Amino acid sequence: MDAHNRTEFPALEGGGSSSSFLDHVTRSNPGLLPFGRALPAGTMPATPHGTTIVALSFEGGVLMAGDRRATMGSMIANRHLEKVFPADAYSVLGIAGTAGIAIDMVRLFQVELEHYEKIEGTLLSLEGKANRLGAMVRANLPMAMQGLSVVPLFAGIETAGPVTTGRLFSYDVTGGRYEELEHHSVGSGSVFARGALKKLWRPGLTAEQALEVAVEALYDASDDDSATGGPDLVRRLWPVVYVVTHDGAARVGDDALAGVVETIVTRRSVERREA
Amino acid sequence: MAQQFYVSPEQVMKDRADFARKGIARGKSVVVVSFLGGIALVAENPSPTLHKIGEIYDRIAFAAVGKYNEFESLRQAGVRYADVRGYSYDRADVTARGLASVYAQSLGTVFTAEQKPFEVELAVAEVGERQGEDHIFRLNFDGSIADESGFLAMGGKADLVQAALEKRWRAGASLGQALRWAVAALESPRLDAAPGGAARSEVPDQAAALAAATLEVAVLDRNVSRVRGSHRAFRRLNAATVATQLAAD
């Protein structure tokens, strides 16, 4: 029997083994996890932080958008950072907080969903996915207490049910999971983005209108929050936007985003008002 | 304590191999065929849920014959191996060769060290950028491994099925053509057993006894990242699609 344990390829593990990649790695190789180690005492040097994510539902789906900036103290650490990712074919997640841990947590979550799908032969339910993400955020709590927190925003559609409406889930650092209605935002600019979303969101939005709302909310966030990057017309950098509908999760192309950004910028330039 | 009689190692290995071979020969066959657009995996399997074919990773699939519980535990171990490897290195670093070699080690260890050997035969297939870059590995119950070119058959009467494929297979076939070859090959043991079978098996395409509903079919798409925008090439075909493909010319 020892021979199997040595090869790390347990031929006879079969019965009772888990369908969760997170459980498997936690058992067999916890060093691989983004939060799999105890931090030594001392102060943490400055690390890049991701900022604002917005998400909103629309008729037949859900949309998530994130700005491109990462900050390290008062410095801009990165202006190309992507903070919104497809989790699987029917869900997306965006992350705010310590970028290094957050990006690895996204990778872990993507593998977790794919792993379950391959082992079980079916997709996890949307609630099931949201719970798994909550478990990961909770596992990161010791790191969060050292200042390395990760706060995701999760959105997707339930494929099994009769109706396909988008659903949003937000999290706190303890792994608490809260379903949000209509729209939500996380990160340093979220307060300003939420104000914009409250005024711009309305029932029955189309996907195109939802895209305009999301980009404008991020624009407002970047207006008041120095850690949120606005659309960069010089470098042609637009927010990362994913749309999830019954056809699956798809990234919105740069051409579509350029059009939306230019419309908003032109309108605001013409109005020449404070907001 | 009962007296232990001496049994030569040759005899022990032969007995174990015969035992495993008998178990495998009882099951139905599985065929793996490379074609222009990817690799097709075809199994005779009436159950829609107890799969003999499975996805391992982006461009890698798994097929098995023999005892379900044994090859299912191997499939899951393979998925775990691939996911851990892809997560700790990169998705591009998971290869069929690496997976096949851990399968070979695992099967070899069980064959010599366990109470009984696994009664399974496995195939690990990886679709390449071009048909010449496809890899199909055959893994036996004793851990022996072979690199097959273009096609592979395993299971009960595998030699007949393999011979039938050998006669037909050419590079550059369409999916429909590859599926028709696979079905004709899977039918060859039955035709051989039927009276006057040898003569009838010369006209394979008439033998439409294997309905699409009794087949489990999956493909690894060669151009997946371009066509579907996804990194996962594995796709199951439902019975209706299989029937359409078998009928198409």
C-alpha cells in the first residue's frame, strides 16, 4: 500500500474521495494554495491592490466590469491589470483586494469548477459555485487579518432552472455570502460606482444598455477615487467586461467598449459640468 | 500454519495476466480514431451516465474498458493529476505522455503488488495542432505502454476490431467517415461470430446494427480555441448528432 502513497497517484483512493480540487490540494499539497501558509510576524511591505468592480443584471443575463488599475500605496502599480475573469461557461468573478492572492484565488476557483465538472460529469449549481467561493474567501481569513484581504464579486446564471436570470453574490472577508439584487460593486471606488448604478440602473435593460451603465459607473468611480483607473484614451485601455447569458460567458470586445467610452466622454465634454 | 507451495514467478505473472485478460475480454470494445478535425472516441455503451470515455484536460481524453469501479478510480486520479499539474505549472504543461507514464507506473504497481491486478485497459489521447501531432497511448493491465499511430481498439475481441480499423483507416478523414469506420470496426466481432460472418464482414457499411443510441461518442476538437473560444477540446456528441454524422456523406 505504501507504494501508492509514495507515487502520489493513489490508484485505490476511489471510494469516498472528494470532487473538490480545493479539498484535494488542501489534503495533499497545501503549499500550492494562495492562502496555504502562516505569515511570519512583522509588517507587510506594500503590495499591489486591485480596485473597483461593478456588476449588474439585465434582461436575460448579468454583466460584470472592472477597471484596469492596481495601486501600491499612492503609486500606480499596474494599468493593464485584468480583474474580471470567467469562472466557467456560465459564471464570472471579479476581485478586489491584494492582487497577488486574488489572482491565484481566481485560478484556484476556475480549476475547482472545472474539476468538479470533469469528476462528476455535471456543472455545479450556481449556489454551489457561490458557496465554494465563500469557502475560499474564508480560508483566506488569516491572511486578511494581516492586511491581505480579497473580496470577490460573483455573478452567473442558473442553467438548470426554467428561467435564466442573472444572479449576483457579494462576500465579506469572513466568507459570508450575500445575494445582491439588481446591481452591486466592490473595491475602493465602489461607493461612487454604487451611487452611479443606483441612478442609472433600471429594470429591463438590454445587454448594450447594461454595458453603458457599467462603463459610466466605473467612470464615476475613477472620477472620485484615485485608486480606480478611468478609461485610458491615450493607451486605448478599456475596462474588462464580461457578459453572461444563456449562451455562456463572453468578453466584450475592444471595439464595442471604445464606442461606449467615446460616447460617454464626448457627452460629458459637451456638457462641461461637474459630473 | 498451512504449508506454502513454491510457485515460480513466471507462473504467478502468467496467472495474473490471464486473470486480467479474461476480465477485459468479457466487456465490449472501445475505439479511438484520429481524423482531420480531431480525435473521435467511440464506445459501445448503452448507459448514458456510466461513461467509458472521459475528459482529462484541455486536449487530453481518456477511454477505458474493463471493470467500471477500477477504471473510474483511475480516471479520477488522472483528472486530479492533470489539474494539480496544470494549476502548479501551466495549462500547456499537462501532456498525455506525462499522464500515460503515471498511469503505467500505477498499473504496474498494482499488477505486481496487489491481491489482484486491475482488469482494465486504458487509452490516453491528446489532440495536436495537426493530425500528425496526435498522440494515442495504450495502457495495459500490467503497466505496459504503447504509442499507437492513428487509431486504437481495445476490449473484448480487440484484435478483430483493431484489424478492421487497420484495413480502413486513412489520414485526413472527416468526422462522419471516422465514426463509420469506428462503428464498422466495433461490429466486426459480432459479424465474425454470426454464421457466414467472415464473408459478410467484407461489406461493413451495410451492418447498421449498432444504433446511435447504443454508442457513447466524444471528440477532441483540433481547432477548439479558434472555433469555440475555449481551451477545452473535449465534447460529447449526443445520439442525434451521432446519427446525423453516421448518415452524412
